[in-house]
Amino acid sequence: MCGIYGYFNRQGVSVDTSVLARMDASLVHRGPDDSGCFTATGVALGNRRLAIIDVKGGHQPFVSTDGRIALVQNGEIFNHVELRAELQRQGVAFATDHSDTEVLLRLYEREGLGFLPRLNGMFAIGIYDSRDAHNPTVHLIRDRIGVKPLYLHDDSKQVLFGSEIKAILQALPAHPRMDLPALQHYLAYNYVPPPFTLFAGIRHVPPGTVLTLSRQGRQEQRWWSLAEQCEHPQHFSAWQEEFLDLLDDAVRLRLRADVPFGAFLSGGVDSSTVVALMARHVREPVRTFCIGFADARFDESAYARQAAQRFHTAHQEHIVSPDLLDAWPEVLWHLDQPHGDASFMPTREVARLAATEVKVVLTGDGGDELFAGYDKYASFLADPVLGRIPDADFGHAFIEHTGLFTAARRAALFQPWLRTRLADIDSVRDVAAPWLDQARHFDRVNQMLFLDMMLLLPGNNLVKPDRMGMAVSLEARTPFLDWRMMEFAFRSGGATKLHDGDKKHWFKRAVEPLIGADLAHRKKQMFTVPIGEWFRGPRRQWLHDLLFAPEALCARLFELSQVRRLFDDHVAGSANYTRELRALAALELWAQRAQPDIG
């Protein structure tokens, strides 16, 4: 687990070393254990290292013997043991004992980019290749579903890249400008959907993609696509066996570490299943971590204790302050962008707790998106109109049903100049539709899940464990997002996941013998905080002062009468605008630090 950064200048101009030092320093929290940077004419690849595998020998960058190839990565290759053994049988010599990053270098030396489908891991990789001295290239590679982040800025002369946007900002000479279409999308989705960011000119590298940078330009190639799966029928017993075998092996591989590890345990079906499988493969009790709240509506700690007792874990629990909003600005600094999701704050707290004892945790992230764990899927299909909507209207209906502000409400919110500027920006057509076009062969349930896999996961839900873990130098691993499990899930028909409103229909039955009926079938509880009630009570004035300050971003972008209506109706209790106000507050707090030029 690390942070990477660097640049590629197509005119062969090198960046000043002070700029590289600032990029490096901006990512110290991602890698406090070590630092390294490879430079050549017009190129640099840097790394901040959190030492997890081959602690002594894994210093990055890794450079070929002839000096013509250099490689950095952020992440872990979980099947590096098997890949190394295969290469050694072919006569390849290694300089380290068991570094997974050196395995990447040796694979690339022999196979070029053809090795990528063989990787089982979470990674963002940068490779500099100057074997063709007349046309050196840099490859930027992102894992299949975007567990590890990677951003870039390309002005046609120079490409800057980094694990976090803040690293790129260190190398940009101008004050950052807000990407207004991305603002439209943020208000539609409650997060900025990839590949957009709120910074003009900075984009996500798409998951499952290689970007090849050369003096001639930039080429993009997908090396993996979840849409290539096709549903096929299967009896439950065979499905259960394959599901458990795949997940068990995914957990086993993710226990490879040379440092202490543990797990986030909420007592939900996902985290309980992961911990149960971990307990099969370790001799000592699994270290598990949970936070609780005094408010029983949001507190899952009793279920976590139940799971901890069942699996005999070494359990740590901490009851946190009922009001976490003072941490919100720091959380947003780590995120680089506003997110309307309040669960980043409690995730930060459980990460801080875990980091006191371990450097790696396994989490249950991805289970809900793969196997239909959210209420929104059931409520959409249960609606007598939405459930039978034509295919041509499905994408728009699903985004409007599950998103934040509808298109009409966004238009009413914007000031006239912004409404005119964004009149041709469609957050369904420009963001969701291209993905949905790839998923027409799936049934309706899997189409919803596919959209969330491509947008919600890399845009929000995977940002959460990565950034909140990295904020305290903690690595988060996600067994459900093993590529074999993802492909299995999308070979499974929607009825195995959502049946007569029953979410995770086969999943829960498959794991019931493992975790018990109480944990398998307990009602899902969202991991969040009662921020809407705080807005009506102790944080009412705080929110008012934030949104209605004369210099506030809201005053420059939005019709304040519309913001005032949301605030007044929510405070009065005549409506619940928690999500809308939360998103606007996050945007305002982000802008206070980022100070974007809105143009």
C-alpha cells in the first residue's frame, strides 16, 4: 500500500526537484515508511511506501538492471507468491525475498502489458519504458474495479499523475478552477462520478484501463470489462458451493502480509462472513474493530460483539462522540472532493481505532453492490411504475430515483448564469448511459448493480476505505472485489440476489451455516450518523452560518431562496432534506480549503 506520483513531459522538459518534493510530501500519510523517486529526462515516477509485504526489501521504484524500465505501484498483488514461483521455474532471478512489486517488474520485462489479466490484486501502477530511446512511454494502469485511486492532468505537453488529487495540485502553476459539469454531476449523484473531478482538467484513470503516454499523445485501452459476463442459471447448492469457495480463497490470499492485520466488524452479513472465513486460516484470534454510538438507532456494536464471540476474535470497540462534524473539514481534505455521504466520518473513527494495533484490515466492501444489499434496488422494482419502465427510460429513472437532486430541482437551484452554462449537460446521458449501453444483456437487477459497480464503487464507496484508511496509514483489503467473485456475481441472475424484495437472497442462505441465522438475516443498518437531527438541533446555527455567509460558494452558484427553503423546511420538520443539506455543506467546506476559481 502506497501513494504514487509523477509526470511525463512530451517535450523532454524536467520538472524542478522542489515540485517533486512537494508532490511526495502531500502523500506522506499514504506511505510514512519509505520514499523513492526515479527520474530521467522529462519523466519521474515517485512512491511513498507503507511497508506491508517484504518490509525490508520492497523499496520502490523498482528499476531494471539496464536502467531502461522503472516501476512503481500503489496496492498489493495478492497472488504474487504463485507468479514469482512460475517465473522462477522459467529461470527468472529475483533481487528481493518476496516483494510483490518486483514480480510486476519481472513480468513486464518478459511479457509487456500482457501480464495484467493474471494479476489478482488492488493496484495503481506506473511504468516507464525507454527501451525505444526515440519514443519512451509511460503506462498508467488501474485495477479492475478501481480499488486503488489514480488521477491525471494532461495539458497535451505534460501529464501529471498521482494517487490523490492533492499531489497533482502541487505541480500546477495556476489556481485550481472548478469543473462546472462535474458540479452538475455531483448534485445528481451525491458524489462526483468518475472520470470527472471537481477540478477542471483533472480526471480519474478509469478502472480496468491502461493509459499509454508517449510523445505523440495518450492512448486508452481497457484490459478488463465486467460487462463481458453473461448470466446463466444454476441450482442453489452449486451456487452456494462456488460462492463460498471463491470467497474463502479471496480471503486466504488477502491474509498475506508481513505486518499485523485484522478486520472491520460491524456484525453485518458482509463483515461477519469475511471474519468467519479469516478465522479458518489463522492460528491466533482475528483482531476485529468496531465503533459504536450512544444512539441505538445507529449503533451496531451489539451485533459486532455477537459476531466476535461466535468467531472468538480479539475484539476492540469504541463508543465515539455523538457529533463528528468537527472532523468533517479534515475528512474532506483527505477526500480531495466533496462527498454527500456522511459515513466517511465514522469510517475514519474505526480506521483510527484499528491503526492502533494493525497495519492491514479486511472489509466487507463490495458485497452490497454485487449482491443487491441496498434498499434502493428493492424499492425501485417495487414501485408499480418504475418497476415496469421501458428499457429506453430505465437509466434516467434509476438515477433520478436513487440520486440526490433531480434534473428539475438542479435547474431550480442554479443561478441563471449557471443554469445557462449547464443547459446542455445531462448527468444521465453523459455519465450513466455509456455504462448502461454495455449492460443491456443483463436482467434489470444486474443492470442496476452494474451501474453502481462502475460509478458508485469507484466514485464513492471505495474512496471511503482507501482515503479513511490511508488518512491513518492503514491498508484496507476487499475480498468481495476479488476479480473471480465479481465475474461470478455477474454470471448469477438477478433473482439470486433480489427475490420478492428479499435482498441478498441466495447470499444470506449460503452463509447462514457459517455465521448463523441471526447474523445472516438481521435487518441491514446503514453505517452513518444522525446528521439530519444535528442540523435541526445543536448544529442548526453552524449550518446556517456555513451556507448563508456572504462569501459562501452557495451565494455565487445557487439561488439562495432555494437553499433557504431546504434549510427552513428541514429545521421546521416539515420535510427531511438531510441528504441535500449534507451535500451542500460538504461542497461549502471543500470550497473553503480548495478555494476554486468558478470562472
